[in-house]
Amino acid sequence: MTLSSLHQDLIGCISMWCKNYASAKDFLVFEESVGESARELPPAIDNYRPDVAWLRSTGAYEFIGEAKTANDLKSKHTRNQLTAFLSRLDAQNSGELILAVPWGHEAYATSMMRHLQTKLTISEKRWVVISNAPGHGNG
């Protein structure tokens, strides 16, 4: 699997996760795609564009989804991007960030998200880490 196909697989995991928790007909859904099936890109949040965004009619985010490969997960860009997304959800006092990572990287991603939540002094957990692990219904 190439990096771009892995990234697309992880975006698919996010989409399936969101659909398990809400009906797409109730939201404006934006998803970054590759190829002819590309949809409208999600709106940027503090100059960072998520891979998936589900917005309410009010403009509030229900879900912000970000797919990260193993190499991308440890970058400063990723930490800045996730910080912007968490800050937006905290400011609107609702919504959830879904971080999809490759199977085997869930523990690192969870630790990073806990650290960011603490650093931002966000009391309510507004994130979940998922992966493309076989048999978990995420991929």
C-alpha cells in the first residue's frame, strides 16, 4: 500500500466512524479525496485543512477528522494542526476530533493527544484515536 492509498484508507476509517455516530444527511460533509471522486475540500481551521469535516447548519463542527501516516504523526506540523483543531472544538464547546492512524500507532497517538489536551488545559475530552486495525470495524 502506498502512502497515498494508506492515507485514503485512514480517511475511509474516519468516514465510517462518523457514520456510525451520526447521519450524514444532518450535516454538511466535506472529505478530502484523491482522483475523480474528489469532493469539496473541508474548510481550513487556523490555516490547517482537516481531511474530513462534518458541520452543523450553524457552522459548528460535529466532527473534525485527520488521517496521519506513521511518519506524519510525529511532526511539528501535525502537533500544530491538532492543536488548532482541538482549540476550535473547545472554543465552540462541542464536537469531536477523530485521529486515524495506522495499526500499531494507536498508543503513541493517544499519548500525544492526552499531552495536547493537558497543554491546552482542555478539561473535556473532545477526541478519539482510531486505526485501520483488522476486525475493529474501522477499516
